[in-house]
Amino acid sequence: MIQSSPPSVPNSLSEDIPVSFGPGDRVAVLLQLPVEGAYDYRVPEGLTVSVGDLVEVPLGRRYDIGVVWSAGAGDLAEAKIKDVAHRLDLPRLPRALLSFIDWVANYTIQPRGVVLRMAVRSAKGLKPQAPETHLSRAKPEPTGLKVTAARDKVLSALGDTTFIGAALLAKTAGVSASVVKGLVDAGVIHVTLAAPKPLFSSPNPDQPGLALEPDQKAAAAELSSAVGHGFSVSLLEGVTGSGKTEVYFEPIAAALRVKRQVLVLVPEISLTSQWLDRFRARFGVEPAVWHSDVTGKVRRETWRAVATGEAPVVVGARSALFLPFSDLGLIVVDEEHDGGFKQEEGVIYHARDMAVVRAREGGIPIVLASATPSLESILNAQSGRYQHVRLDERVGGAVMPDVSLINMLRTPPQKGPWGRSWLAPPLVEAVDETLAAGDQALLFLNRRGYAPLTLCSTCGHRLHCPSCTAWLVEHRLVKRLQCHHCGFVAPRPDACPSCSKEDSFVPCGPGIERVAEEATARWPQAKVVAVASDTLESPSAMAALVDAVERQKIDIMVGTQVLAKGHHFPGLTLVGVVDADLGLSSWDLRAGERTHQLLNQVSGRAGRATKNGRVFLQTHDPNHPVLKALVESDSKAFLETEADGRRGLGMPPFGRLVSLILSGPNEDAVRQAGRDLARAVPPAPGIEVLGPAPASMALLRGRHRHRFLIKGPRNRLLQPFVRAWLDSVKVSSSVRIQVDVDPYSFY
């Protein structure tokens, strides 16, 4: 867990290095390579570079892009030093970003070059926007032009207007580009070059938004007052439907008024559709958007616009944290509790925690917003490290939904003509009443597909992934079996590969497709739709779904966690959680907290407008503390119990963890690497090393996996211990070692 004043981590950037370097000076250039150090180069005649400049340099037989990091070390012979090829026509990376890259590399125990790659990989091949070509009729027009039918089409299409681009004019006229070129060469069409229009329009911070209620105004004023006054962290905690988004729009407006840039981090792409609508309503334009579905061309254009300051506001996924903002003035992390902020591949980091560090490095405020804040953030607020801003009431007079438990042992589902049922009678009755009233219902189950397990009813053979320790999930809508860990897909076999019995496979347990099948059979007059991450292929698909729900074109949604947070459906008055126990039996450190957050969030979708909402949680364990806290609306008591349990065990946030994951295609090599590391554990009082042991996901994407877990006190950094330990052992090149500082998953 990163605190608002993170523990000191060695930083290689010196504060007293020269600002600029001229011809003959040596500079250290950090390249996008899995190495810790920078390479020395010489500044050639006619060139001046500064720390943060992007440069192209020779590397072996190729050229690579790097960043001027500092003065050269000076320990290489002059004959071995190569010249910088040239400086890229790109803005210099801000000093705050360089410090942030250095900090992240040290904290996550990753080479600086790998972290740098996350910040500059979109710069490769980046060129300035070309000027716009404006075409208009020359005045006076030259005489003696031979008029053809094609030329007449062009001149008719052009008229007295101005076209931007010859290609557009040719397309409009329905002729080839050569016809337009001929008219230009003949002097009939006049060409002028103009600066390209900005990619992103400037938001209007003074455009009136929704009228804020008194508690919202007070919260907005408190958050806005931090803008322009250095580093601070504010936790904006508000119940679902309390208008947190409209509140943090006000500090965004405050930053825009003083011409500072703003970054808003969201955990999932699907959250951006309604958010963008709200932003446009408040500020008049859309912000820049940054996530994995953005095309390469748009990513490059956005990268440059961020670096030049032409993108005033960026909303994006966790990787947006590494964009080269020229003048970042505010960071907002929406749904700060969400596990989607944890990057599990490559450089493993938690974007919420690193966002706090980036705000500190830049000396700017950061707002963490959530209806269900993480235990780490709650404790930071209670200790005074974070400013705590609360919204305890829903806006517009809406009230929190009534939450009820359905004891599945007392009122089990009744079998119907369609087969086994997953909906208990009280929930079925509630859906009947909801549909009769003309309202909408959400049946929630955080499990994709039709069934999580498919087995042979004759011999018990289970269909499993050949590359992972996981069962194949049946997706009946697309008629395939799929591994949700590596993406392996296969058709469902006609016969069992073990006993050869035909048509013997049966689904075990429900996924959302199976629940949707039951809902369609029970309520044939209703429009039922199944919603999961694999049914929403893009942000536009989520936007279309939201539009259909808002226009009452959908009666019942059956969905996963993609519907649990960030969405406002005015007509939704009923939420039924099909399996509230799902996730509670996990041995994961944060299983209880995550389930509490997820169920709280999905419950908050009900009754957000004029009608009261109802929530039914189907459970086999009605006495579980998580479920009791939801029914009694007592999150505070649950979090106190959760904190006491972790405090007694010295677990985060009261202790520190680092996970080492050893993986490779050969299990014997992975085992041997684990034994070698275990024998070399350095003595360190207060630090405990557990393992090696096979990971719970012992085979993932064809790689065998073993784990170590290093545990230490909260007031002690574990990175120096881990670095020294790993440096003391040489393992097989076939074995990869991933370091996960502050792990959030233990699969």
C-alpha cells in the first residue's frame, strides 16, 4: 500500500544535473530496454539537448528512441562513444514524469527502461500534424481552360466554398484525384496551407451543469480549494447515487480555469460511455480518451496532444497514468477501490497507488472517489493522511434500496419445464411485480458464459483447458467452450473423449447465459439481455446498451460486474443477486472486502430515480458478516472487523507483501529454480519467506507456476531484501521471475 507520503525509494535522478548539453558533451540516454542503466552518447555539432528530450540514437545495427536522462557517466573511452542521431520534434518529457518513472521502477523492482516504454512507446514514428490543404476557386480564374465533364463536376462541387483536402473534393465530385490536380496545376483551383485544427476542443469550465444540492456544493468547494495548492489526497466517499461525478467535475473545472490539465482514471472501458455523456453535458465537449481499444493513429495523436497541452482532459484506463502531460494540475481516480486498477502483466503495479505517487511527484492534488472505498484508503483517511469528503445521501430525494436476504435452504428454486431453476420463489415474485409495474430488473451473477463446468454424466470426465489449470466454460450463445484465463476456445465435443459416450455432457452450475435462458422462459413477454465483458466488444456497444435501457427497450438485464458500477438506469428498481456467496469462500486476503464492495455497488443500481429500489440476495449463508453488513447498511462495522482481522495477522494494510511468481514451460526447471532461491534466502529479522509452492493456477498459458510470498512489517520496505536475494541466485534462462509488490491476486 502506497501512503500519501510514500516511503523513500532510491531515485537516480539528481537535482543538480545540467539543464542543457551542447556539442561534445556526453549524455546518458535511457532506452526502452529491459535494463536498469542508461547508455552514454555524445552530442554532435549543431545540436543541443536537455534532460527529458526524446532522441534517436544508434544501437548496434539499428536505431532506437530514448530519453536524455542525465549527464553521461564518463567512464567509457571517447572512441567507443557514438553520437546522438537527432532530437525528435516532440515536447520534452516533464521532470515530474521522469521522477515518476524512476520511482515506479525502483518500487516495483523493474528495469527503468521497461517502465519508460510505457510512457514513450506511442512516440515511435510520431510526426507533427501536417498542415491542412484548403482548396478554393482562383480569382480571377485563368482563361483558355479546356473544360471536360470531369472538370465540370469538380468546379460544380467546389462552387464558392472551400474544401479541406484534395481527396475530399475528388470524392465529393466523383472523380479521380488527378482531375483535381490538373485544375490546381492549371491555376483554376487555389491551394493554401493552414495550421490544422486542434484535435480536442477546450472544455468550458463555466458552462452550467446540473444544479448541486447543498452537501454536494460543500464537497465540491472543499475539493476545488485544493487545486493550485500543492500535493494533497482527498477521498470522496459517497453512497451510490449521491452524485460523486458531478461533485468532482467542479475541481476539474477549477483546474481548467487556471489552464491546467486533468487526468481521470477509470477501471474499465465500459464505464466511459455514460461518463462521457455527463462530461459533455457539463463542459460542452468530449475529453480525450485513452484505453486499449483506441486505434494506433488516435493513440499517437492523443499522445502528442497531451504532450503539447492541446488535450486539456484525458479519461482513460490505468496506462493513461504514464502519458506525458505538459502541465498536469489534477488527477481523479474514479471507483478507486476497483481491482481493475491492478496491472498483472509486464510491469506489475496498482494504478491507484501509483497515481498518488504521480500527484506527489508533480506537486498536485488527487481525488480518489468511490461508494465503497478500499480499506487502505479508509485507514489513510482515518489517520489524517487523506482528506475525507463524504456524501451520505442520494440526490433528488432518492433513497437507498431495501436489501433482503433469500435463504436458499428454506426457499430453494422450483424446477420448471425448462429444467433446473436458479431463481428462488421470492425473487421470481419480485420480478413479476417489477414487470407488472413497468419497471426494469437486473439479475446479477458474476460468472460469464452458460456454465462454469461441463462434465460427462457417464464417467465424470471434466472438460479442461490444455494450457491452464482451469475448466472450460461453455458459451452456448456462440457454441463453444472457452478458457477465461488464456482464451483457448474449442467446440463442444459430440462424444466424451474419455468414455466415448455420445451426448453425455451436462452443464454444472449457472453462468449468466443459463440464468438468461430461465428468465426468457419465465417471462416470455419481457425483453431479456445477457451482458458481460465478452458480449460488449467495444465502448460503443456499452453505449448502445445504456441507450436501450434508458429508452425502456430492455426489461431484464442478466449481467456480470460490468453492470455493477458507474451506471445510472432510471427505470431499474429491482436487483436480484443470483449467488451472493460467490467469492466469499475464497482464501484470497481481500475476498470479503471485494465481495462487500461488489454487492454494495450492484445493489446501488436499484432505485436511483423517483421510485424506491429493492435488492434480493440469494444465499446459503445468511449469517455471513458481509451479507449482514449489506442488509443492515453497516459498512463501517464490517470494515472495522475486516481491519481487526488483518491487523492481527500483520497483513496489508498493516504489513507488507511481495510475491514472486516463477514460471516456465518445464516444470522441473521451475521447481529447481524454486529450490535454489529457497536455499539462498538471506537472513533478515522480521521478514518471513513462504514457499516455494505450486500456485493455485499451477499451469497458465502453458507455463508451470510456483510462488514465494515475502511478508514484512509495515514500516519496512521489502524491495532491498528482494533485490539482494534475486541478485544472489542465477536461475535457468527458461524460468521467468515476476515480482509483484503489494499483490492483489494470489492465483
